[in-house]
Amino acid sequence: MLEEKLNPPAAHISEHEPSAELLTPWYLPESHFEELPGILCATDLLAAWQPDAVAPLSSSSPDARWDTYFSATPASSLEATLALSEPARSEVWNPTAAASAVDCLYRFIHALEQSDIDQAMSCIAADYHLFENEIDMDIHFLRMRLEQFLDEWRGPECRVSLTEIPDPVFFTRGILIQATLQIDYLHKIKQAMNTVLLGYLIRFDAEPGQEWLIHAFHRVG
């Protein structure tokens, strides 16, 4: 009995311990890769087994495996080849529209600096609309928010500027400009100059033949 406890039958061991096949690696590089110095890269490992995956099992010649591997043309590869064969589309760029959007942005900033709410709102489209943080914002909501800002910033020391040069980007629904507004103003309570940075992704749009106006301020940063 003592001998059976110290040396249990092999059948009992196989029920609780993994077999030798399960403990072996799922893939061993071919012998000639083991002789290479340094660390194998992913390309070396792929070259060792990928041709076998598409070559017939009866094919034992390495050349035949590679020929079969490269002759296979999946549908995705064919679509990619057709896409690359199409002529490149030229980038959409309208200098007049870009200049109009940038001019609108600068007029809006100067109006904020002068605390002129009516002039600032003249740069906003009548159908301004934005849904942010579960709040539906229209042009009337924007006017009230701007009036709150101007009440805080108002004063001869107020300066509103951009931290970078506007870079218009055209897309299917208008023009996008990412801008950071820097507001330097006299804090009414602290009686000291304060600086605020407000980052926005601004969308401009216009009807045919009309000037470009601000349609949305998307807060970023």
C-alpha cells in the first residue's frame, strides 16, 4: 500500500496533470531559424509557417509553397488593389470660403474684446445648434452664455486673442477651425489680472452665395 501511494499508476496522473503534448509550445521555429543570431522578428516567424497554410498538403517543395502563397488573391487584397489604382482625388480647397470663415472668427473675437454682444451675435448663424453634456443649445442659449462671459470680462483691460493662427479644414458639412481663445481681464474680486484659455472646435457653414458664419462651438480640452 505504501508503494502504491508513493508511485501512483500512470492513469491516475493523466487525469489530473496535463499530458506532454499539451505542455509543448504551439509552434517551434524551423531548425535553420534557430541558428540565426539575435532575436527573431515577426517576419522571420511568419516566413516559417505562413506558406504552409495556403499550400496543398501534398506539396513538399518550398518553391511550390511560395508560388501558391503569392498566387492566392483574397477578395480584400483585390479591393485594396482596385482602390489604389483609382486616381487620387484632389483636396477640396476654396480660398474665398476659407478667408470668409477666418474673417468671421476674427470679427467675433474683436466683438468679444469690445463687449459688443450684438456684433458678436452677427457672426453666428440663425440656425446655430449644439447638443453638449445633455444640454440642447441654440442661438438664444449661446447669447445668454456670452452675456455672462462679457459681464465677467468687461473692462478696459480686457484682451481677447487667439493662441494660434487659424487653419481652416474643409469637410462635407462646411469648414472646421480649431482655436484656443485667450482672455486676459481684470478679475473683479481679486483685483488682479487673470488669464483664461478656452479651446473650441468651431464649425462654419454657409448657404450658396452667402457669407460663412459660425454654426457650432464644440468645447475641447
